[in-house]
Amino acid sequence: MSRPKIGLIGGGQIGGNLALLAAQKELGDVFIFDIPKAEGMVKGKALDLMQLRPHDGYDSNITGTSNWDDLKNVDVFIITAGIPRKPGMNREDLLDINLGIMKDVATNIKKQAPNSFVIVISNPLDAMVYAFHKVSGFNKNQVVGMAGALDSGRFRAFIAMETGYSAQDVTCMVLGGHGDTMVPITRLATIGGVPIESIIPEKRLDEIVERTRFAGGEIVKLFGNGSAFYAPAQSAIEMVESYLNDKKRVIPCASLCEGEFGIDGYFIGVPTVIGSGGVEQILEFDLHDDEKTALDETLDAVKKTVAETGL
């Protein structure tokens, strides 16, 4: 039985880490794709990872390429292609450049693997996943954006850092756009089932929420050039694993809403069931008034960015 094929579109920092994580988990054979100018770089990364196999114990094959024909019948794609953020830039500043890249990627994926499942990471995320969906014509269950998985993970990390308790026992959810207007739902956050609001004082929790909203920018500022890559890669790999192994995990993702949470026609972060059918279900729940107001505000930000795509 042949292994699943995983296509990584973009061989930069996130792409390299995605390849390593996918191989270590033996999720399938990995293809790292980039433009011809970067072909040597992705082939070098692939060869380095192949030489890691005897030490790390995985048998997945890793290939670097700039030829779209090598990606024929890939099972799942993760798209990271595009320029990264620099200090002073927000995700929306990347729109013009990355939109052109996404259109080309969507056209080629549709040609090579029309039945694939596609996870978009490229920023501005909510607009890029919308653009892929529109250009490719893929069904809504085939396309999803990696947003809330990362944002919720950051919220979990900050709560664990604040309390000193294990991050594994922290559960929480972040809804909305993958930007500064995202909506961490503090009342649903727990540590080992204990509500976080009974552990962390309200003022301090508000500060953690604010840090979560700007967590990506905090890393961009520290790096000076480039953006986060370890946590985004693992967030996407969890989604791939749930898809390939039909785990049906509930992960906050940018999924296409068609009436859920009062949202229609936009990709936005919502609790999403990912299984062998791709995006199998969105789990809807009642929001408090302040949460609904915040979600409406983040939806407005998403609509604005999506409108700028002209699609």
C-alpha cells in the first residue's frame, strides 16, 4: 500500500519544519515545492532530511522540486507560499503580493490534484483561503485555513506560562479572523477542567488575551525579519494528521461558514471537525452578547480584506 502524498507549497522556514514533522510522524511521503529560483534550496532541505532518517527512525521519502508535475495526485497540501511579515507590517500589508502567488498555486493544484485537501497558512490568512477557494473552485470541505489552531495554541501557552501548570491541561478556543481582532473565548478556557476565570484575575486575563491577539507581531518584532514557524508548522500538522487518520479532531480553523454563527460566505475561525472527509462539520454554540459583538467586529475586518482581493 502506497503512502499518502503530502505537498508543501513553499520551502521556507515553515515549509522545512512541516517536512520534518510530517516525516517524523510518518504521515506520508513529502514533497517540498518552491519556485525554480529556490529549487536548490528545497532539494537541499529534502536531502538533509533524508540523511536524518537513520538517526530519527522514520522512512518517509522527502523530495524537493519546482515542477508542478511532481505533485500529481497529492493527497493533502499545505500552502505557506508568499512573503513573510516584517516589523511594522500587519498581515493585510501582504495582500497584493501574496494574492498573485495564491492564484497561481490554486490553478496548479486544481490541475494536478483536484481531489486533494488543502490547508492554507499564507497571510493574510482569511483572504488567502478565500482566494484559493474561489480560484480553485474546490468544495468547501476541501479547503481550510490554519488560523485558530495556532491562535488557540498561543492562548494556551500564555495561560500555562502565567500559571506554571502544564500546557497539555489547558484548553481554550479562539474564534474569528487571524488578526488583531481575533476573539479568545475566556469563559470556555480551563485548566484540567477548572475554569481559568477562577484561577487568573480578570485584569491579568485581559492582558493575556491582548498578548494573544498580537502574538504573531511580537515574534516578528523580535526576529527583525520573518515570522513564526515552529508553532504554525505543528498547528498545521495536527490538521493533516486528523485528516489522514480520520481522527475527527475539533480544531479552531478558518472554515467556510454558511449561516453558522450568523456568518455567510466567509472563511473565519470556528470550531471545525476534521476527518477523512476534510472539513466535516462546524460546531456551533451560543455566544454571549459581548462575544457576538466581538465576532461581528472581526468579521468586518475579514470582509474588508476579502473585498480587497476583488474575487
